[in-house]
Amino acid sequence: MIDRLPTDTRFGQESDYASSRELLSAAGYGDEPVIAMVACSDMPCAVDDVLGTRPGELVIVQNAGNRVPLESAVDDISTLSSLWFALQPTTVQYLVICGHTRCRCRDHQGSPAGPASSQHHCVPHSGIVATHEQAGDVTRAGRHVLQQLDAVRTHMFIRERLQRRSLRLHACVVDDRTGTLYSYEPTAGQFAPV
Ligand SMILES: [Zn+2]
């Protein structure tokens, strides 16, 4: 027997769905996403809000731990097929891997250590009092995100787009305590607040 949905759920309310459709139509979005994002199922915020995207701009691939399997270890067909689907529109120009600091999935599943990634740091924002603990949280989450970016580059369908310069990769981390978004800056080798 299937339980009824909770009475306070907003799912299925025609008025909400209709207003969303109207918003998509009015904004001219819905068929032309520009960003694909791999995010964690455990994130406490709405993934759409992280980048402040408008309806239709973002295609989300969400799993436990914002993980991307290596090409040599394709045991996660679901994530791979979703990622492949997300990158089919030629309008998608950015692939973002987004982690967060208080991730329960990442710690439970473990994360392979990478000598290069372990050297990355986060930069405290001048306008934000970042404790050592917070900085460490961002660094740990960022290290995991960069490892997923390494995995992204092992897939031919992504490498081809990178070689054609039709796709750019980005890494970011959300600090769950403050809501601050940190973006990876390759030239500095550091995560810095946006
Ligand atoms: Zn998580």
C-alpha cells in the first residue's frame, strides 16, 4: 500500500506548476541550459540557489557526495548517463562540480588521496571572519571536489568538448555554516570566496 503524500506538501499544486511554466516562458529559458552542475544530495540548500541561476539555465546531476566516477571504474552508470545527458545541449558551456563543507556522504564513502589536490587551500575572505576550522572545512571539501574534476577529465565525451573549447570546468564549495560560495582559482591554486 502506498501512503498518501503529506498534506502540507506543495507537490502537484497546479497553481505552482502553472506559475513556473509562465516564468520559464516569460524569461525565455527552459530549452537552453548554459551550466551543468554535479552537486551533493546532502546539500542543505537548493542547488539552483548556489549560482543564482534562473529557471532553465542549470542542469543538475545530484548524487551522494557529488561524485564523478573514473572512466576506468564505471560502476556508477546513473551518474555517468546523467552527466552525458546534461552535456548534450551545445548551449551548455560550463561544467561545475560543487561540494559543501558539512557533507555526510563524503566522509562516509571516503575519498582517494591525491598528491596534487592536497596542496590546494582556501583563502579567507576579507569581509568574512573565517575561523581555522571553517578554512579547514573548505579545504577538505575543495580537495574532494578537485578529485572529481580529475575524474571528469578521464571521460572522452568531456575531453572532446574541452579540446574544442566548448566547455569550461569549474570547482566550487559551499560553506554550510555561512552560505559563502568558494570558487577555485587555478592560477592561485586556491579556493576563494565569490
Ligand atoms: Zn554532501
